[in-house]
Amino acid sequence: MSADTLSWLFSFALHGIKLDLENTRDLLRRLGDPHLSMKYVHVGGTDGKGSISSCIASILISSGIRTGLYTSPNIEEFNERITVDGEKMTDTEAAELQGSMRKSVEEMEAEGRVPTFFEMATVMAFLHFRNKGVEYAVMEVGMGGRLDSTNVITPEVCVIGNISMEHEEYLGDTIEKIAYEKAGIIKPGIPCVTMNRDEAFGVLKRAAEERGAPITRIDPDDIRIGMMMCGGTEFFYKEERYEVSIPGSRQADNASMAIEAVSKLKIYGQCIRCNIRKGLKEVRWPCRLEKVKGLPMILDVTHTQAGAKALAEDIGLLYSEADVVIGMLNDKDIHSMAERLAAVSDRVWISPLRTERSADPEIIREAFAGRFSEITVCESISDAIDRAMRSRKNDNNILVTGSFHTAEEAVTWLKRTYPGYWTYSQRSTIGEHIPEDHRKA
């Protein structure tokens, strides 16, 4: 996206986070309610909601349905958040969308009602999807659910992935309080799919019953891992065999929720049922336990306690061990990350991130102290990767993790070290352009 376009859009980030639907609804109304022109799948939760969304979108695309996908945050550039049939929004399209929004936004500003960055981004997605003739849009919740900007839609089905502790200053300090906010996307009479148990499921079930919404809770015993590979996961759901091309054992859960969700769509029997396997096998979702082809590097955006547990287990199963490069944001559970990652390595390279929200490397070091025998504090993620790569032992892989920002900086390192190789696409594979003579693993 051009510097001018980015500058205008990101200027609204100065207004922080506001959990409210009023601005989004008002801006949509001024722009002709573009969100009313298509059908939806709404995906919330804490862990795995991006993977669930990408699986659903890939199934729909494979079924010949014009499909929009809205996710956040991005890894490399803003345009990744808004895609149609796997193709991200172009810079020209982004500039045109913002041009069409300016007058309405300026009118709102004059009235003292300034939209936030996320509200603006969400409205851009609706406009883009309408302009591109999208039939179904898969919308990933940004934060919470009840008051998230995406919650202006009435979907055909909603999905609520695993709920764990996150954004406590906004959503509440217990699982029950957070689940209440997540349950806000459940609409009257609209099917809801989840795998949550115990405290979280109790909240979701009550909300569904109050709204007359049928709720399906997937039984973990209906899911069985067949084979885990660095390029994907073979699994069985209700004794039917599938392959999802996103690696990791939790992807079997995410893909199963996607399978169950699309089965609730009105067009399921017409064109979707026979394309589920194709969609899951072709889904691409970068930087989720992703092994860079030709390099001893694994990229992952995990930053929650539950995510760290799954990441450590999967690294142990797939690679036995991996050295760690990590940078985190200051509002994340650093101690839980340290505890879990200690199971896969005793060597870690720590770095600040290029954002004002970065955790202090010394705080990260203190959390990792006593769990790792070798801790190195570096100036940047690029510096940390350079050092980790130079001092590899036993042909270990380097796991780069902790945040979307960490993954972004790792991609910057890859582009600098192997110019021209990285092309972001949810329909292609990372690392495929590394020259053979540069490959190290």
C-alpha cells in the first residue's frame, strides 16, 4: 500500500481501541450498507480463529464460491487482511476504497465521532467484498466479539474456537467473562459451532439457549490424528479421513470445526460437501508452525498460554527440539511462553520488537532465566536470527515465535538474506523461491 494511503489509514490508530458498534454501523450506513450484499461465516475465539477462518474460506473457494476473507493482524502488509478467492487487495484497490470513504469519515470527524483503525479496516473489507462480487465472506473477529466491529453482520453460522485468557483489560479477568464477550457473536436462531469445554462452554451454551441458537459442541473423541508432518496434518473426523496443509495437532481441531461449520450452510449439499477435502488440502496459512523450505527455520505467531502449550508439544513431535528466537508484546503472558518453550530447547535468543508495545528484553530474559541454560539478548529479531543460525548445534531448527511482529521481522530477514524469494499468498508455499544453492536444510 502506498505511503499516503497507509498514513491516512494508520492515523486512526492514534484513537486506540474502542469496543462499540455505533461508529461501524454509522459509517456503513453512510456508504450504502455494503455489508448487506453478501452472506457470512463469523469466526471468533482466542486460539486458532485465523486457521479456522482460512480453512472455511479455502473450502468455499474450492467449491467455486466467490469468497472473501477478513483476518487480523497481518504479517507483512495491511493488504493481507482483505482477500477475495485467496488474492489480497491491491494497493490501487486500497487507495480507491479509502478515497470513497474519505467524505463520510470527515463528516463523522466533524461530528466528533472519529472511527478507530480497526473500524476503518473492517468497513474497507465490506466495501471491497461488495465491489468484487463476493457471495460468502468469512469474517474473523478482531477482539472479543460482542462489541467487535465485525459483529454488525448476521451470518449463516458462527464458530467460536478455543477460549483462553487474553486482552484482560478489555474483556475481563476470568474465562467466564471473556467467554461472555466471545458469545456476543451468537445470533438468534443462527447455528454455532465450538469445541470449548467446562467454564467457557457453559457460558456459550447459556447464550445460545437464550437466543434460540442451535449449538454444536464437537466431541474431541471424534477427532483422531493419523500422521503429523511438517507440511500438514492427516486426521480423522467422525471416522472420515482428511488432510489439512497447516501443520500442528491443533489444526485437526480447527479443521474439524471448519468441516462442521460449512455443513450448516444452506448451500452445503449443492456444492460444498464434495469439496471439503480439496479445500483443506489446499489451504495456506503462513507462519503457523511453518517450516521454511530449504532453511532450518520454523515461523510461528503463537503468543498465548494455550498456543504455547500446543506449539511446544508439536515441536517435540515433529522436530524433537529447536533453538528459540523470540520477541513478545508487553501485554502477553511471557512466563507461560518461557515455561512451555523450555520443553523444546535450552537455548534462546531474545529481542525487542519494532513497536512501542514491545516487551522489554530484560523482562523476557528474567522469565526465561532458570529454564534455559543459554540466553542471549540481541538488538533485533534479524540480529537474533543471524546469531542463532551461526551457532546452530546438532542441526537444530530455529523456531522464531512470540508475536505477529516477530514473524514480520523474520520475513524481513528472509527477504534481505534471500532477495526476491518471499511472495505472500494464501494459495502458495513459503520458501519455494529459495535458490537450490542457497538451501541449508
